[in-house]
Amino acid sequence: MGKNGLTWDDFKGKPNLDVQFQSELNYYVGYNTDKQKQNDTIIRKYKSYLYMNSGSSWVTPNSKTDDLLLYNQVLFDIIELHKRKFQHTMNLTANSYEIESKFSIYYQECNERLNEFKSQSEYGKKNSIVKFWSETINKELDLTTNEIIPKFTKGIIGYGMHIGLGYGTPIATLSNHFNGHPLLVYGFDLKIKKFIIFANGVLGGGKIKKDYSEGMKLWKNGERFDIAIVDLSCGYTLIDNSKHKISPFAGFGIVEYTSGRQDEKDNANKLRLTDYNLIAGLNYDYKFRKILKITPNAYFINYKELLELSIRTRLYVTPTTYYSDLKGMTINFSIGICGLGQRIKIID
């Protein structure tokens, strides 16, 4: 079929001379599960489809008039109109088990309207009726969108997780004894409108750069240390658009240094420094992919979801005071992958 509608070149089938008609339009209409991509968004949904079967659609050689072609175009447009209406209904459907019955209803309505048009136009013989129907159906098509991504609203609650790698740099007197160290970062997000609750864990380790005496215990130069940071914080989203999200945050954290000494079997005497303190920082998310799941969920009725994937950059500080001669803060930087899901509602 051409860009602007049907042409006689689309009718490639062998004419059936045993019937009284001058042409016949054959087509496939139905639905299936589909994955489409539009810009940076992947859409998973049930998709209605309509294809003309050119190989079995035919016209007699002496009947290729503009009026008869318009008659066939109206037939095709009536089917297209009902296909679009069914698509919108599928987008709104709460349960996948309902789709087949709804398709049967639209299919029956489409056939009834096709038969009405055929009867009124006497199978294309009444040109004025064909033109009236053409104008009517085209107006209805203009009002019935065929958009890939339907309009929707987001829920107020979002949920996600992230994982990444980073680096921690101790400053002040901490830096006299502990080197900078690589980090493994992981955590969870709970979004409520513009507020986000972050629960994060950090694991890392490095080398002790200078002896430090902790009572009867000794942190030895050159030995390995491990660091663990657990924090719970609340952030507020200042900027949130199609690509960028910036959220400063503050909260409460636990910072613990332990020795990596392999021969330390007495846990009670193991070298350990623990401090409870406030943390503060900034999250920057660069959104690179969205996944819109419109297909009805098999387990949750009327559950549709938007998943945003982003590259998360996180910068925050953890002030610590272990002893008067061992205090300061750790500046932590990380970059990783974050996924945030939100329930959506398709607009009727």
C-alpha cells in the first residue's frame, strides 16, 4: 500500500470471474505482543495490526477506476479505524485474559459497519455515498490517534535500586593513616513525589599508610584495611526532566574501618573503628533508556509500569571522629547503573 493510500498496484491477485464484483480487498487484522522503540523508549504492549493481502486482493483489468479505488480505500479505512479503537482499548485493559473477548467485539462491530457501507453504496456503485463515507471515516480517523506511546500519568511512588563502583578519599588526620580506596556501591530508592529515601551500602578497602596505636592494638603500616559505610538518607528532587535528575540528600550513616589481617581469629580483639554520624551529598542521574510496560501484568490486575534506566553519579561526604588524633571525613564518589520503576495509568 502506498504512503497516501491504496493504489491499483496493490491488487496483485488473479481476478475471480465467477463473482459479480469488480474487485475484492483481502486483509489480515489481529493483535500480538510487541516491542517497539521510539527514541530512547522501549514500549512493550499488545499491538493491533492490519495488513492488506496484496497477493489475494484483485481487480478486473477493465475496472481500475478512481471511484472503485476510493470504494476499496473506504473499506480499508473502516478496518483501520476499528483497529485503532481496539488498540486504545488494549492499552486500557487491566487483565490479559480479557483481550480476546474484546477483540471479538471490535471485529464484529467492524464487520457490521463494513456491511452497512457496502449495502448503502451498493458495493461502490453509488459514488456520492462512497464519497460521503470517505469524508466521514477520515474525520473519525483524525480523532482516533494511532500513537505508539499512549498518554499516561505517573504514580506518586517509585522504587528502584542501583549498583556501581567508586572511590573514597579520607581527609584530615584520617588521611595520615588510611589511603584512598576503591568502593563497591549498592542501594535502594523509594520515591514519594519529589522526595526520595536512599538506603545505601558501601564496601571497600585499601592499605594502611602509617602505624596507628589504638590502646593495646596496633594498625600496622602496609596492612590491608576494609571500610564499610551504611547510610539512610532523604533527598529532594530539584530537577527531573526527560534526561536529567538532580537530587541533594542528607541523612545518617555508619562508617566502620576494620583490619584485613588474615591471622586475626579473636573477633573481640579484631581491629575495628566505628562511628555514627551525619552524611550529605548529591545524586545526578542521566536517563539513557525508558521501558514502558503497557502489556497487562499476569499477576497484578491493571498494573502498568514505566522503568527508567540511568547512569547515577553520587558524591557525598561522611564526617567521622574516632579519636582526637584520628578524625576527619571521607569524600566518596561513585558511578553506576540505576533503575527506577513507577506505576502508570493510561489516560482514557
